[in-house]
Amino acid sequence: MSNSKGCLTKADLVDAVYDNLPFDKQKATQLVEDWIELIKSGLVRDKKVMISGFGVFEVKSKNARPGRNPQTGDRIILAPRNVVKFKPSQILRKDLNDGFDDGEPDEVEAAG
């Protein structure tokens, strides 16, 4: 799926559900919103969501740390916060890297 934004959006997901399942647009929208809400609540409750064949979303805590205000250059302390990290599954990693060099040296025949 491609759109003018150059990325997959929630609207694209709704369109895919609408095109591939026997749902009207309203039910397709509700399904996508419910699925997103389920992932969000899983992250809040369990700090981790694993989707087989896709990857793992995990909440990680960042400690307070020194930083700098980019407009003034003043030193500041950045507050502690939680961030979501994503680790792709081996299947997704393979799909993303198909067609790329595997890092192994190519065999070269000796001239002779």
C-alpha cells in the first residue's frame, strides 16, 4: 500500500480490512481501532507485546540524564521516561533484507 505520505497509515489498514473482509467501512475502522487499543493496553499492563512473525514491542525505562536546550544551549536535566522499543522477528528481518548482500565474501574464480 502506498499513499502520498509515503508510509502505511491507519487509514490504509482500514482500507485493507474493508477490501479483504466482509465488513462495512465503519466496522473495518472499529476493528483497526480495537486492535491498536489492544496493543496499547498490553504495553501499559504487561510492558511487552509479542506478535509472532512480526516482532516484539517492549516498554523500556530511561533514567534522567543531562541534556541541552537546542534553542538556547542551556544545560538541562531530561526527566525520566518510558519509551517503546521494537525488535523485529527473524522472519521480518529476513523479509526486509532479501536481496541484500549477506555479508559473506563472494566466491571468485581464480584466473588461470
